[in-house]
Amino acid sequence: MSVLVPDDKPPPSPRSSIAEKLDNEKQVYAVPVAEFDDPNIDFDAVGLEDDSPYPEVRSAVANTDDPDMPVNTIRAWCIGLCWSIILPGMNQFFFFRYPSITVTGVVAQLLSFPIGRLWARLMPRVKFFGMSLNPGPFTVKEHVLITIMATVGYSSAYATDIIAVQRVYYDQVYNFSYQWMVVMSTQLIGFSIGGICRRYLVQPPSMIWPTNLVTCALFNTLHSQQYVGMGNRAGISRERFFAYAFTASFCWYFFPGYIFQALSYFSWVCWIVPDNVVVNQLFGERRIRLRVFFWFVTPILYYTNTWYAKYMPMSSRTSYDNLGQAYNISRIITSTGTFNQTGYEHYSPLFLSTTFAISYGLSFASITSTIVHTVLYFRRQIWVQSRRSLSEQPDIHARLMNRYPQVPEWWYGAILGEWIGRHIVQLCIHAPRLSTGLTCLSAFIYTVPCGMIQAITNQQIALNVIAELIIGYALPGKPIAMMLFKTWGYYSMFQALQFTSDMKLGHYMKVPPRAMFWGQVIATLVAGTVQLGVQSWMFTNIPDICNLDQKDGFTCPSTQVFGTASFIWGVIGPARQFSNGQIYYGLVFFFIMGAVCPLVSYAISLKWPNSIFKYVNFPVIFNGSQWIPPASALNYVPWTIVGFIFNYVIRRRHFSWWTKYNYILSAAMDSGVAIAVLVIYFTLQYPANGSIGNGTIQSWWGNTVYKRTMDAQSVTYFNITGIKPFGPKHW
């Protein structure tokens, strides 16, 4: 189960579900430094013409190809288009729900396999428009194309939150064509930039893209039907195991999802003493028992009343005024949606809960720590591989791909020009023309260097906060312009790297480039349209959506975080929040802390190379808890427990079982819960205005006990009823 990603955190990668499961091994595929230091290795002539020069690639990617293998088939397109409708639609529905669920691309990857084989067995071999309805056995290339189409837009498009924030916080409801152009421009500008940069990020052998190696291994395992460490017939089949696990997951979720909803939160300590504020703050569902910053730092800051913290809940995804109420943004903006200085001076500065403030500090630290860590540990790989990528000879995979007709550069250029034109029209409505050029320029500038770092080290430098800082200082008081600038300037680059990663997957699996091109473009158009359609239906038909007390959990947690970020960086501006003399000026020093921590651990590891510090990765530490808010311990604690059991204990002790069933189990549990949520909502909660079971199931102790605690009510340490305004006297 996954959670929504706050607007100012990097969105989940379309193929991140597998990478998340191997998070503690995310650098295992990084090329060893020693390999580059060996003067006897000549990468251009060392007998590697028949394979990749990199051992991790050789271990996961086949160095052969069958150019006659079917790929661009009716079967692949039908299954792929179905997934590009189902996954985006389901995930957009869950996107506004808390607790949220994300049905990941690995579900489509695994389910497409038996579906494709069933198609090959049952469909007649007839032709439509010269193409066979059943071209024979289901091929791995068809499977790759289907998976890429499914994962292109499986997660909610970043730009959909702009539309939601405009509707919820700024009372701006635009027609569907405006919404569609905003979403599509972000997606397709990123796609075209990734396509133009593929000669630097896809074709060179040194651009490894480690996450794709795991995906390639899974594809090869599925289609070879050979399981590591066991024969073909050991244990039940994957298909049957999936059916059992899916059924169990589907049936079980009716308990925490409807019959005994307190199990979804399980803040049992708070049930015992529901009126004790401190106990509820420390042990509740919004409790802060996560990692060093949330175990120790947050409670210390909160109970010492730093940043006037005791007047607010310890953890919250909303912002507050100096009376402890939700910040009323309408009091500090004009009718045109820009900053009202007079209204701000007569109202209140903006306050954040302690965890929200700490999450921003960790965002600052993650930027500098990732840069410093990358320079310290990967500088030689990056330098050598980046230099080689500009002139190195193609490896076997590139030569095999040269058999296929390539995608002309002007195809990407045409898409880029078309959507930049639409982007200029939209952005110029809200911001000066200079910022329009800056958004596209920043995406172009950062795509290649950031892509090289990610392709080599599996680490992505999160530049979203930098984008917010730039536009916040350059255009204070313009929240819509800030959101659009960040989305086009940062997320276009992020999206370009996701498309590029998929292009590398197709490169490894020998999927023809033109089939990849059309699969990515059409799936993007379909997925974005479906997401907007689902979102429009929800805002029209779900009562009180995005309200904190929405009865079915559609509280829009990510939209709340995105909206709060628009207040901070767009309306009020970072100068009034983080500059010297302002309330949250201390958070700026996290930039320094982020740079210093990797230096310290690196120096210690040099002095004592066998110490535990050689395993310390500060970018992972700073990034690991940054999904708070909207995530909470409700999400992190199960992740930690399940991840440790399956990816450490079982993997070490029962590797054969883990290899055969681990990903299958994950996909079955995700999809079982997702389908159960849909069934429960549309059969038991949405009909009859939600009155089904009001007198029985919905009113019994197991469905009400968790709502009667101080934790559920987000009670503050200080009683704010009738208090005088707190905070600074001047702002």
C-alpha cells in the first residue's frame, strides 16, 4: 500500500514499486569505482562487442534479439490501453482519499502475463486491417510495451493538483479544455525533452538506469518460467498464488475498511486514555514515532513551544493563523488571486505544525546532502561515464536496436513546439513572459546532468524546492504562477527522466523505438484524460470532498499540502517565511546541515573504513521521512515491518520462495485492497446517501472508538478556545 506524495516532494516513479521494495539495496547496481581506476581496461576494445561492458547489465539483460518477434500487435494495444484507463482511473479516485492506496505498475506487469497467455489460447486467428487478432504466443516485447503503456500515467499527474487547489482554495473553476491542456502540456513537454535527450541518456552503454535492471530481470523470469534456485514445478504456479493472495486481500479488507474501521488506525493506546493530550499526540495515528527527526527532534521542538507549536496539533497537513484556526487564504488575496499586503498585515502570519515545518527542513537538507553525497561517492563514475557517453562506441544493445527504424528528432520537436506554445498561452495569463522562458529553460538545463546522475547512481536530485524558492522570490504574491512554474520547470524535467527511463527499458528489451514512441504518447493522452474525468466526477458527485471531516475519507491530503505550499511559496512568499527575522528562518540552516552530514560520514569512513558509517546514506535518511505530511505513522510503521520481514528475513532465509512469489504477493495485496475499496464505496457507502448500515455496522464501537480520541480530533497542547492572538507582534 502506498501513500500520496506531498506536492513539494518528488512524485513516485512509475516503476518505483520495485525499487521501493529494494530500497536498502538501491545502490547495489552502481558501477564500482575500481572498475574505472583499472588502467588495463579498454572499454572500446576489451572483447565486449558481444555484450555490455558493465557486469550488472550483463547479469540482467539478454545480449540477443529476435527482430521478428511480434510487438506492435492488436493484443498489446488492447491490453495496454485497458491498463492505461484502469490504473490512472483507480489511482486518481484513491488520490483524494485518506488513507490512500496506489495500485502500482507492477500489478499491470504481473497481471498482463496471464491475460496475454489467455488471449493467445482463446482468441481466433483472424485479421483486422491486415493485423492478426492472435499473432501466436504472448511475447516478452508485447509484455514490455503493455507495461510501459500502463505505467506512463498510473499515478496522478502532478498538474491535477493545481486544478484541485484552484477549485478548493482559490474558487477558480476552469473548463475541461483548460484543465486538459495544463495536464497534457506538463506530460508531453517532459516526454519530448526526454526524447531529444535520449542520445545522451539512453543510447550510451554507461547510462545504466539501475532500476530497469530489476524490471528486466522480472520480465525475463516471467517469460522463461525458470525460477532462481528451484525448478519449474516447485510449488504452486504464480498465477494460482496470485489468485489465492488476491482473494485473501480482497476479503480481509472488508474488516478494516468497513466492518471494524478502527483496525485501519489501530491507535489502541489512545483508546485507553482518549482524553490525555500528550498520550494521544505521541501514540496516536498522527503520532511522531518515526526516525530520528520525528522520534526526538519534533517532540522537543513541540513541547518547548518552538514556532508557537503548542497552539497547533503536533502533526497536520494544513496551515494555521494566530488564533490556531485553519489559515483563511481569502483574507490575504485580492479578487484577481494575488497577494494583499494590507489584508496580510491585519490578519496573521502563517504557522505550520511542527512536523510540517520539519518536513520542509528535511527537504532543504536533502537537496544539499544529495549533491554532496553524489560528489563524494560517485564523482569518478559520473565524470568518466558522462565523458564517455558523449563519444563511446555503441554496445551490443545499441547495435541491436539500430536494426529498427529510429524516431526522427522532429517528431519530438513537433510535440515540444506544440505544447510549449500552449504552455506559453496558459502561463502568460498568470505570470510575465520572462517566467515562461525560465520554466522551459530550467527543464532543459537540468534534464541531462540530473539524468546522468540518476542513470549512474539511482539517486535523483530533487529540485522542486529550488524551483519554489526561485519563483517565490522572483514573483511573490502570485500563487497560480508559482504552481505552474514549479510544475513546468521542475516536473517537466522529472517527467522527462521517467519517460527516458522507460525508453531505456525498451532499449534493453529490444522494443522497436517507433512502437515505444506511439505507445508512450497515446497512453499519456488516454491516462491524463481519464484522470481529469475521474477528478471532475468526484468534485461534482462526492459531498464535502476535501473537507477534513468528509465522511468517507475523501479529505484530499495531497491537495491540502499542495495548497499550503501555494500559500507559503506563492501568496505570502518565502521572503516572509524563511528570511532572517522571520518565524521559520531556522529551517534555512538545514541546507548547511545537509551539506555537512555527508562530509562527516565520509571522513569517518575514510579514517575507519570498516565502521558502520560506510553504510550511512544521508540523502536516504533525509528523503526517507519526507512524505510526512500527508503520510503518518499509519503508513510508515507497516512499511517498515513488512519491508523488513519480506526483504530481509524471508529474502535471506527463503530466497527461492522470495524470488518466485515476493512481487506476486505485493501485486495481489495492492490490487485486492484496491478492488475491495471500490466495491465497499460504490455498494455500501455511496448509495442511499451513505445511510446503509447506519444503525448497525457504522455505529458500533469498532467503527467509532478511534474517532472519540484527542488524536482523531487533532487537539492542541494549549486550549485555544478564547485565546488571544499568539505569535510575533509585527509581521
